[in-house]
Amino acid sequence: MADKMEILVAATDNTSIRNVVITLDDHYITDATGNPFMRARWDNHTLDDGRFHILRAVATDREGNSSDSPPVRFLVHSIFTTESPIILHADPAGFSWTPLSGGLMTFI
């Protein structure tokens, strides 16, 4: 499995976004930064093969108001080859995953 993955979040507000926190299974994993799209690199090497996980983003504006993204449920399935491919099932559809260290990702 690729050790690093990039998460891309689009968050908008009538004023501006202060920060976006990324959670995995309701635990903090990283902050997303940038504008207008926030990016985060996530070290995913500790995820268990064959388990479902839930990823979500929590955006907070400059006034302290926050909003959660819909949960993204995905399955990790590693196939060990020289290319370290990974297969993920993500729900809801329309979310994309991009490995940063050469893994191959397929949606089922």
C-alpha cells in the first residue's frame, strides 16, 4: 500500500474558511491547508487490510462555525507486488483517491 495519500477538500463560506480538519474513524489525522482547495497528505501505512474506515472533513470559518462533510466509507485491500497497488471502495460515489508514492488505485 502506498504510504502517503493526498486528500483534497473544497470548503466554502460567506466569509472565509479558517481551517479544515480531517478525521479517520472519528479520530484526528491531519489538517488540510491551501485556498480555494485544501490539501492534506496522510500517512496511511497503519490501516489494516480488509477493513472499512470512515473519512470526513470538518471545516471551520473565521467566526468559529463548523460543518462536517458527508462521511466517506472506504475499504482497504492491498495487493503486494513490486508496484504496491491498492484497491479502495469509496462511498458515496464521486470521491477520488490519489496515491502519492506509486500505488495503483481502483474503484469497485
